[in-house]
Amino acid sequence: MRMSARRAGWKANLSLALASLVLAFVLPEMLLRVFHPSFNRTLFGGDAPNPQGLSGLISMTERYERAHGIRQPPNFIQPSDLLWSLVPGYRGNIFRLPPLAGVKPTWRLEVNELGLRGKPPTAGKRGLRVLCLGDSTTFGDKLDEGTTYPEVIERLLRERRPDRDPEVINAGVPGYSSHQGLALQRKLRELHPFVVVVAFGSNDTWLVATPDRENLPLDGSLLNRLRSRLRSTEVYRALRALLLEARRRVTPTPQPGTQPALLARVPLSETEQNVRIIVREARADSAEVIVLHTAFGHPEIAQVLARVARVENVPFIDGAAELEAAREQRQRALAARLGLKGACPDPGPVRSGYVLRVRMPDARRGATTIVATVGGVGPAALRVPLADDGRGCDERERDGVWTGVVAAPPGQLLSFVFEEPQPAGTRAGEFRDFPMALREARSGTAPAGGPLVGPVETYGRYQLMSEMVHPDAEGAAVLAAAVARVIR
């Protein structure tokens, strides 16, 4: 009798404990996921590495949506044991932010049941399987299905080697660092790829309060696995957000010019180590490896990746150099098609500098005023008027190519953006050149004397790029061709 009462008391205590757990954790977790999921309004999640930059992005996104009466579909990113991952089975049309004139406002995304973009891998595959590991460039940010560089690689390989039945798997995830990439590669070893393409580094450079090695330990211990699971919950994220807000309220306001102590998500030395481990583990699984640089604007990452490839004796492709070469080729072809020689007919007193040239698209041919705001030539930005009148350095009158001259000593790094007055009644941003980006060039002296003549830029577009960090469909095709050439 006493034993039965003791057993009943034990069951009652256990039931009470389970009920308390449900009330304290499970129920709030379910409510948060349904009514306030952290990933619905963020790019990479509530534990985002760069809260300052992320909050600015969220604010910009929400303002744009309100102004244009649109609403993004539920986000395709979810919490996971790798900090975040794609939502398996996601299907949706994503609004392009920021918008680009003349470009389709949405892009299509489809995620397979493995949580990877594109069609699912073929079970029991025996042909040429290529696994592309990377971040948002590999994933194909702002690119429709069928236009990401892994998909284009597959089409090229099928044309060249149909006998090998090629299959290319897109294992790119937006925001992933080389640290997350190493963890992902270990999860995907069972796919047994014949070739692994590694393209990380851009997101390693983010400045954060907590580096990836602390957020995502890779030693595989039970404690660390439990920590990773806890960090992926909405309750943890909500409590952490409250704690950070409370800390912000009690922390003294920093003095002007001071910055909070931030660290790189992944220091350069760890980027090199992570990529080297990915290469070695892939080769231990009998896979060939290609290292691809897509961290545009980060030459230090290119140096690290090139060194790993050289030491490990694997191919290295500088994606930034490939795109720049293709861009220059297209710009030369455009100038030739317009009958421009790339010379300044009358430089006047300017002996060194840079000639800005921008072609207005057909929808903007009626423009009467174009101005370039140029930095790098003095303490304040210059406002340089451009003209299409056949005078000075403008080769042909009214050909749609506007020209202006910046006087500067040779080798000066210039940053510039073109501007057109915005007509009344038009949407904000519609008449800007290239949103959220600056073009760059170096001044110099032309062989025949006078300022160096720049290429013919295109107003509102940066050739081969959706914006400064993600290639467009043509840029993705350039990267794909470079990779496909190396695959045997």
C-alpha cells in the first residue's frame, strides 16, 4: 500500500514537472513560432551576427513594403543546429530589395526536402556529382530558379559530358561563414560528391560580439549539441533579445567616436584553417576540390583562399577577377557598338584624372541633367556635371552617353555615383543610379595625354551584378563557366 502511494506520488511529481516544462518552455515556444517568429522579419534570424546592420536592413525593408503596399512572404530561413538553415520544402516568390529599374520585381525560390535549394539529389547517384558549398552567392540571392551558378554548371557539364550523367547540388546558404560551411560539409558527406566547390569568406568578415566558434562549437560533444539546440529556439532568442535590451538601457551611452568591442565572425587565420579542413576532409572522401573566391570587395579573403589552394594543390578560381574581365569585355563591346573610341577629344587643362561616362537606358533618354557625386579627390565630395553635347571629352552629341571629367593625380582611388533629378510623382529610388552602392575607379593619364577615359557605365546597373555583392544571372553564368572549365 505504501509502495503504491509512493509510486502515485512519484507519478504526480513527474506529471507536475512535465506540465511545468510545457508551460515554461514548450507553450511559449509554440506561441512565439506562430505569432512572432524571429525569422519572419529578419534576414538571418534573431541571433544575427550584426544586429546594428540587421536592424537597419529590417527598417529599410519595412519602410519599402509600406510605401509600395507589398508584404514579403514568410522567410525561407529557420533556426537550426547550424545557427540557421533553409526551410525544407519552401516555395515562394521573393520581392527584390532594393528594386532595380527594368528588372523583374520578384525572384522564385524552391527548397528541396533536404533543406537545399533546387531539385533534390538523385538517390543512389553513380555519375558525376558536384557539391557546391557556399554562402548567398552560391545560393543565388535574387536569382530565379535555373539561373544560379550551380544550376548553370550542371547544364554546361551535361552539354560537354553527357556520358557522365552530371548532377550539381546547390549547398549555398545565405549568411554562412566558413565555420558553418565546415559543419554543413560534414552533414552532407553521405552525398558522396565526386567534386566539391568551396566558396566561403565574405561573411567571415562581419563584426560581431560573439564569434562563430563560440556560437557553433564543432567538437560534437553532447553539451555543445544541447547548446546548439537551445540557441535555435524562439524562447532562447526572445530571452536573449530582452537581456540585450536591458543591458543597452543600463549601459552608459558611448562617447562620440567610440565603438563597442566587436570581433570578426571568423578571423582570417580561422577562415584559412576552416577551408583547409574542408579541402582535406573532402579529399579524404575521394572527392576533388575547387576553391572559388566570391567574397567580392575582400581581396584579403582572395589571398587566403589562393594560399590554401596552393598549399593543398587544388585549383583556385578568382571569381572577382573572372567577373571583372567579363565586365571589361562587355563595356568595350558596348563602346564599339556606339562608335566610341575611348579617347578624350578636348581635355582642356586637365592632364591627369578620370573621364566618367554613363549610358542612359531608353527609359531615361529624355534626361536633361546628370550629375556625378565623386569622393576621393578632397575633403568633401565633388559634384561633377555630365553632358551629352559633343564637347570636351564627350565624343558624340546626343548619343545617350553622358560624360564628365574629374581632375585628380594619377593613382587616386575615386568613388562615385550618378544622379538624375527625380520628377515629381515618381517612386522614391526610381531615379537613382545603383542603389546601396558606389562605383570605383583610379585616376590616371591616357597614353595620348589628358585624363584616363573610363568605360561606358550603364545608369542604374552594375554589369553582371544584382548589387555590389551578388552576381546577377549573367554574372552567375560567368562563374559557372569558370568552374565548369576546371572540372574534368
